[in-house]
Amino acid sequence: MWGRLRHRYGDHAIDRGVSPSTLPSNDPTSAGVSRPIRVIVVAHGPPLAGGITTVALDLVEDPELNETFEMVFQNTSQAQDQRGKFSLVNIERVVGDAWQTFRLARRHTVVHTHSVQDPTFVAWRQVAIAAAAKLRGARVLLHNHAYRPYMEKPGGYVVGRAHRMAYWLLGQLGDANVLLDAAGIPNLRPLMGNIPMPVVANSVVVDDVVASSADHELPVILFVGELLERKGVLVLLDALDRLDAASPEQGAKPSYELRILGDTTPGKDPEKDRIRAEIAARGRGDSLLGAVPRAEVYRHLSESDVFVFPSFVEGQPFSVIEALAAGVPIVGSNIPTVAAMVDDGTQGSLVAPGDAGALANALEQLLNDPETRRAMGTAGRVRAIERYDRKVFRASVGKLYSELGQRS
């Protein structure tokens, strides 16, 4: 159905376009000739992982978007240890990314470029890509995946002069800047002028996620994420130690099962190695299940009773969306980006970030109350359908593509 398919990593493109003759015309200038709007999704792709890569692949692999638009993936993947750094190799990559955008873009093209727009060098990389697209007459749809603008209080997002200049230029070059949550608007509006800032949340296909009963004989606590201190892994360990100490009658037999999904490959990141060693030293090494494909994450969610998310900083985490879709109650940090997704007491419980005691109490209450778990899980599934289902995401993005493409 998708016609030709070219996979090339690095600075090359993955072209998932379909034959124009099979598509409905969405070019107002065409006289009976079917010419689809060309959409170039510019983002870090495989072998990198994470939120930006997930969103980009969700776009270029979506069958319905491919039926309406000519979807092209420009993969800007780079070495993990070079991301965001001002270095010669990254300057060369910026030039390469801009040239690739210029080469792929043309009339009736929408360049949809994904980035955290932070730190400064990353913002200037987006300026180069946007400028290359504009030189070809394309429309530029920016997409901000950062966490700082959403995490900071209004007016609390402070950047340096060079970064402010980059934001101003993006506001001039971009036709819209897609945000994950409206909480980012007060912090980005002063930096980017009058550029439209539509809000489009990340998404999953809710129907693909099997709902959990949230009521298993031995309750399962699930953590999904990178094994990093900012993800609250050490806080989780402290909370679980408190939880175990509060139930001495259980002896050596825990009252729950812990599962930790995250990359456990040794030698890739010193911090991850340290956290993994700490997990083993606390006697929880058997809980480490490694990184697994999305389908396996869904399976673990369907078998879980509580999803724990003690992170300190986040943009809009996919794992929380997936937990909502699976109907698993969430015990997470009360940070702005999570509080925007989970209502305390409805879809889960929110606690102060870094507070192991509060985290332990919230876990204990839910582990001992299957009825509340089921009610919270049901409310979470409803929220996922209303806000974070792929249908909602597709409709919002498709509307932006059509509006911008027809104005080209």
C-alpha cells in the first residue's frame, strides 16, 4: 500500500510516499491532476529511540496519513554522546541536515521538523533547517518536544541572548510551532512573537493496548524508562525499601512483584551502569527486564496493577500515555507535565518529586485497595481515548498539513 520504501539511516531519508495517482487531490492549483501535499518529517530516527523518534515514526508509518499525503522521513540520527553539543562534527551535521531539507523540499511541501529547541545549538540547528525549507518555498511546521518550557512556571523559562535570537528567527521562519501542552505557551510566546502555537498531544493507538484488570493475585508494580537518577529510580528504590520495612510480617516474601523495563546494556552510559549496580545491590536485580519492544511494553502493562513514575523532569512521557491506555493507575511525581495528564485521585496519585516516603505511602494505599485501582484504571483508559488516541493526533496533524500545504 505504501509503494516504494527506502530505509537509510544517518543523514538520509526514509521515503514512505505512495503513488500520487492513487491519492485524492489536495492541491487547489491542480486541474484534475492528483498532486498530494508532500510532508517531510525531519527528526532523529533509528537507531536512536525516545519520544521524538517515536512521534516521527508514528507519523511516517501511519497508513491513513500515507493515503492522504506523500510522507517522507528525513532521519537526522546522530551519536548519542554528540547530541546538543557545539562541535565541529555537529556543525557539519547541521549543514548536511539543512542541505538534505533543501534537496527534499519543493512547492506544496510541508517540512515538519521535530526538536527540543533547547539548548542553544539545537535551536540554531532548527533555524538552519527552517531557512533551507523556506528557500525552497516550503511551509515550516515546528514541533517542540522540550521539557523546560512546560515544566517552568510562566515567565520562568530563561535563555541566553544567542538562544533568544534563535527563537526569534524560528518565530519568523516557522508557520506554526506545535506544542505538547498549552502550559508551554506563556514561556514560548515572548520568545517567538505571533507564530501560531497549536497544541497536539502525543498519542498511542489505544485499541492496540490490552487493558489490565489492575487486580492480580500478586500485584505488579511496573516502571518503564531510562535508568537515570532524574527518572527517580533511586527514589523508587528508597520507597520500596520503606514499603517492605512497613510489612515485617511478610518476611522475605514481598507483597508485590516489581518489574523494571529499561536499557540495561553495560558500558553505554556510566550513570546507567551505576543505577543498575545500585538496583542489584538493593537485592532487586531480578526485576531488571531490559529494553523491550513496544508490544512487550503493552504486555507488561496488561499484567500490571500500578505504574510508577517518580521522574523529576519530563516533557510529555509516552509511558504515562501507555499506562493510561492500559487502564493501569499511576503513582507519579507531581510535576506540571505529569499533572496535566493525571488528575490526582482520579487516574492515579501524585506525590512530590523526590519524596520517597510519600511515594511509599501512595504505593501502599493502592496495593491494598484493588477497587480503587480498578476505578482509577477505568478513568485512565477513558482519558487516553479522549486525549491521547491516535485518531485525535492524526486529525490534528492532518488538518495542519492540509492548511499549510494548500497555502504553499
